[in-house]
Amino acid sequence: MAARNYGQYSGLVSALEQVGERWAMLIVRDLLVGPRRYSDLKQGLPRIPTNILSTRLKDLNQAGIVRRMPLAHGLVYTLTDYGRGLEDAILALERWGFTALDEADESDPVTADSISVAFRAAFRPDAAAAAFRTVYDLLFPDFGLTLVVDGGTLAVTRAPATSPPATSAHLVFATDARIHDVISGRIDAAQSVQRAAVRVLSGDPVLLERFTQTFRVETAHTIAPGAENDGVRGLSGA
Amino acid sequence: MAARNYGQYSGLVSALEQVGERWAMLIVRDLLVGPRRYSDLKQGLPRIPTNILSTRLKDLNQAGIVRRMPLAHGLVYTLTDYGRGLEDAILALERWGFTALDEADESDPVTADSISVAFRAAFRPDAAAAAFRTVYDLLFPDFGLTLVVDGGTLAVTRAPATSPPATSAHLVFATDARIHDVISGRIDAAQSVQRAAVRVLSGDPVLLERFTQTFRVETAHTIAPGAENDGVRGLSGA
DNA sequence: CCGGATCCTGGATGATACTG
DNA sequence: CAGTATCATCCAGGATCCGG
């Protein structure tokens, strides 16, 4: 597929030749959340050119990563077992990229699939296992998400944007892209409420604490926006 | 940096905008092994165009991933702490790509840095922790590698190609690219000797068993070369 | 020799229009 | 809905040249 070969016998090279091209991993990321139709993918990747989406799906299918399945009304793309094997790598990349997210443009759209994967990447099974089953209902501007945390496992499902507070949810809150600042620890539970990044609609607000412990991306160290000439991030040692 | 933006607020997008361009992750991979000079990198990535290497190093430096350090005789590139944070993601990608390596061109060169990272990706701390400290000396056609396994930790160091069997090594063997087939479990210890993929030069050949248990990439399932039209790998279910 | 910068070309990417 | 077709652009790839 990758017309241009790296010409090296290596696992990483093999991986990059299969999913290293532009947009490929983002397609896999969205398919990690569940089966998606062509139009779903196009919507979840607003800026992908349609011919690129088409080409990538063909390539990923050819590589055995994606399967095309006929549906009652159209087609559906799903990951093969082989493709699902990319989960660890994609979650790891997601975690790493997360730490630099504060430098990104917060006006860029946040999609349901992208945030779903973010929660899976940020999930701390050990922290979760110490607590009882908890259901969180999150209302984003354009969609809703239900997170069920139970005994070290996490299930993320999508709910309609206008979903009424689920009666089964222990905590329901409205939020937006700034939830990333909570997961990254840039702001804590109290601050998130103060700054209106999180608005608790129902449930015990104390559960917000448990939420921040359950979903957290370790930021090895603070990263200062912009880089010095010598490429040092963080304190401007000069 | 990434002139072309994915236009999405997401950790994975952030990661890809920093290290998603061609060759970038391979540069990081080699720097994961240790500090490298421009010419080292060029040699470790035989097919990288020099202007691309130059541009990538500039971008990676700008992103705070790579640091340029003046040396007595020239420059050295190293990873920053931030850049080293990519290790998990790169090892995960390496593991995944490994499983499809049998379809790759085995005549492609294997570099010292790439195989060093492969061993780190394949390392099984749990299997290693159960055994005593073991030193393996591997002689590849163009270089040597010493693997020190001790209490669940691994240290990989490079040795000259002509290195005489280290007296401290418990097992010394000559091998080549086919060592990948051993790590992937495609052939076992006995077969590797039979087929001359491994030639024990000194030490107890039984240690080869321990080696194969210590370095192993889990292949979820066998992957057949070539993909069907429907993208199914493995048995040609038709 | 090290550490790049420059120039040119072809193929991948991106935007848009159009179709089974 | 699920793409294909067309065309402009831009970046990767390869060779060459340059300064210390």
C-alpha cells in the first residue's frame, strides 16, 4: 500500500506502512468506538477530503485492518481483530498527545468518537477498581456520553444530545472541550465548577472528585507553550 | 509545524501533528536508544532524504521533543523528557507492526537501533523476573548487541560487530533478521537452530529457551500473507 | 568528513464537483 | 448514501552544492 517504502525490516516501519499515512489512524480511532458508515466517518473527521477517506478505507481494508460489511441500508466499516490490535498503540498516542493539548486550538471541534477514545485512554482501572460501580452522564454541546465504571472496567456509550438526565446515572453534568483540562489535571474538580467548565445537573457533586481520579492522564511535567530555540519545554532555564 | 492541520481538538490529533509526518517516529525511535548525531541518524535510516531529516529534526526540536546539544566535535540530538514520553506509544506500535513483519521484505536492512527497540518492545518483565540475571550476546552481520536481563529489567547496549564472545555473557549466538521469527513465535528455539537462524557460539544452548520466553511479541492470531477482497486476514474463509 | 541548505520533480494530499 | 472525477497545490524524494 504505502507506495513509498521506508525500506527497513522493522516492526515500527511495518506499522507505519500500514497506518502511518495521513488520516489513517484517525479513521482507526473512530472505528475503535464502534462500526461506522462512510458518512459517519466523514462527519467524525470533518476536514477529511472524501477521496482520501475513500482511499484510506480501501488501503486499510487491503491491509486487513478494516472490514466492509453490507448492511440493510448501505455499508458499515468495522475493525477486524487485527485492526483492533491497534488499540494499545492508539491509546498510548492519545495519552501522549493529550499532554500538549493546551497548546491546541480549543475552538477546533470535539467529536463524540474522539472524546470517547480520550476517556478510554485516560481511564485508570486501579483507581476505578477501588470504588463501587458508578455511572456518569456527560452532556456535551452536540452529543451526550454515558460512562459506566465498574470494577476496573469502563464502558462508553453515546447518548442523544438532548438526553434527559438518566435516572440510573450517579452524576450528570454538562461540559465541553474544557473537560480535557480536567482530565489532564490542569484544573481540579473545584476549579472546573468555578470556571463553569463543568456544570453539575444532578447527582452528588462530590462524585466529581471520584471522576477526576478515575479519568486522568499523567502529565510527566508541565509543558510551556512554545519552545525555546534549544527545544527545551517547561521552565525557560535560558 | 504540521502545516496541514487536522482541525480537531483531540489527543491523537495533537500527537499526529507533532510526530505524524513521515519519518518522524522513526527518528524518535532511534533517539530512544540513545543520543545520536546527524550522521548516525542518516545511517540508521538509510533511505531518508537528507533534507527531510534536517526538516524533521528542526520540527521535532521546535515541538520540544528533541534537543540539539553541541559536542566537542559537532552536534548531538537527544530526546527531551517530553520526547521520551513517546516510548510507550512507539513500543506499542512496534509490537503491533511486528505481527505483520513476515509479509515484509526480509532483504530490507535491519539496523542496530531498530532491533534494539524491537527487543525492548518484546521484553516480558514478568517472564524475566522469574529467572536469574542473564546476559545474552547477539552477533548480527553488521553489529553486535548485548542484552542484560535482570529482575524484570532490560538493558540493551551495542557492541562492535567483531566483538569476541564476552566472557560475562551466559549465551552468545550469531543471528540475523530471522531473529524476528523467533521473537514472534513463528519458529521456536529448536527450529531456529535447525534452520540456522540462530547459531550458538558459546554458553548453554538451553538458555535459548529462556531467551524465547523473555522476548516474545504476542501475536493475537496468525496473519496470512495478502488480504482477501473483504479484508479478512487468515484462513481464506472465501 | 560533518552538518546541513538548495533546487527540481513526481506523487500524495486537498477542495470541489459530480454520479450510481 | 457512498463514493468517483478532476484539478490545483504542496510536500516528500533525490541529487547536488556549500560552509566549517
